[in-house]
Amino acid sequence: MPAEPTPTVWVLSDGKAGDEVQCLGVAERLGVTPEIRRIAPRKPYAWLMPRGPIDPAESPDRPGSPIRPPFPDILIASGRRSIPYVRAVRKASNGATFTVILKDPRTGAGSADLIWVAGHDRLRGENVLVTTTSPHRLAPDRLAQARLAPPAPIAALPSPRAAVLVGGDSRHHTFRQQDITRFVEGLDALARSGVALMGSRSRRTTPDLDKAVGAVFARHGGWWWDGSGENPYVALLANADAVVTTADSTNMIGEATATGVPILVFEPHGGHGKLAKFLEALKSEGAVHHFEGRLEGARYEPVDSTQAIADAVRQGWLMHRQQLGITRS
């Protein structure tokens, strides 16, 4: 039986970390090392995206263009500004490149050969794949390796351990002083119950929130990452018996489901209908619980939407090859 072909892959975005990470996660599950292509459209072209044209300075026939040929077998893109470039590659490759868009492109289901959206988004279609959680780079083997060799401060903590992942203010959430107080009181109660705390801040964590959470860790002998060196995010998730996370990031919550441990979500002021739908879906699956200062829930089968998305990409690409009459590896 002939070996399955290995595709060439581009990951295309404007460099926004959240978009690029999702694309990389899918590409890595395909078993390839992708080429990272970053676009940088000028004004006014950037203002007109996703419906407008690409910046002419970045057209495929221009030297130094991020979408210059040879074109890949598979293009995985994310972000509003990338959508016109997906159309441009599709046209310039005469449809040979299998195009994938992660997240709703806001230009309809015909914008790519395959589109992935989260369950709380509205877009649907024959070529639209829907999962509850988003793609990420937390593959099972990466988590397993992090469990085998945890950082010394994590290894020194007794079980049960709770990974505390602290976000901050976002478009839909705000940490007011009463939210900080409520969150800190919950963490204090959790630590007093015998749960060891280990955690990290994010770029959105305000100084007041950072200081208040750090004080809880100091009181109870936990490990609060001091911000130096590499963020221990993966190690925290891999070595946790439960995850406490703030509700401002659906990506952070979705990534935590890859561990299979209970996720305790703290919700500050604000909220959004899509977030509520997302949390309810994970609550119904037994993965998410409201944070009340105590451990709740049981382990469950880890959620691995990234592999499901990668499998759909591979199957779609193989069918695309057949339609193009390509049979060689």
C-alpha cells in the first residue's frame, strides 16, 4: 500500500499571536513543519479587509511578497486581514492549493475549501467544521513530556495541585476591585482546603490583580510565576489536578480541556452571549464548573478538537488531490 503523501503547508496571518498559534497547532498535527507567512497590508487596504483586495505591494508576482510562489499544497490562515490573501492564493494557484480558514471569515462559507468555527459562532455549511473548543498547540505528547519533567517549584508542591491561570481586562470583561476581592477570597478558601496553588499571570493582568493574587500564593506557600524566563503555562496545565482560570479568554479555557481535569472558571464583571454559550457547552460535558473556592468535578476524557480539525484538513486535501487528478506522492 503506497505511503500517504506529506503536504507542504503555509501558515498565514498578520502575526497576531492568537491566530498564528491556532494555525500552527493544526499544521503540527498534520505532522509537518509549516512555512510561516506573515502579511502586513498598508492603509487603506487593511481598512477594507476582509472583503477588500490585498495590498498590491504584496501580490504574488512582487519580490518579497509573503504569498510568492511556489504555492503550498495546503494554506492555513486566520484573522480578518488574511482573508483576501487566501482568495489571492486560491486564484494564483488555479485552485491547486487547498485553502483552510480558522474562525469565521465574515465573507461566507465559500471563502475557503474548509472553514473551522467554534460552536458559538453562527456560520454553517457543508465545508464548515464546528467544534466546541479552538485549536491549539497542546498536543497529548507535549503534555506528557511536561509531566515527566516538571519545573522544580512545581515538583515540590504536594497534591492536589491547582493551576491558576489569571487573565485580566478584555473587551467584554473588567476586573473591578470587588472582582479582585472575590477572586482572592476564593483562592484563599481553596488553599485552606489543602489544595496547593501554582499559577501564572498573562499580558492582560493588571498590577493590582497581580499583586493581590501573588499575596495569596505567598500566604499559602504556593508558586506564583515571577515573570522571569519562559512562561510555565504548559507545565502548569500538565501537572494540575484542577485548573482555575478567569473567564476573559475562551482560548485559555479551551486549552485547559486538553488536560482532562476539572476547570473552575471565575467570571469578573461583564460577559458576552457567545462566552455564555461556550461555557454552557463545556459545563454540559462535565469539563467546566463555576469557581466557588473549592474543588469540584471529576476527570473526563481530554477534549482534542485540534486533532479533529487536522484530520478534516487532511481528508479534505486528499479529496482535493483526487479531484485535481493528482495521484503521485
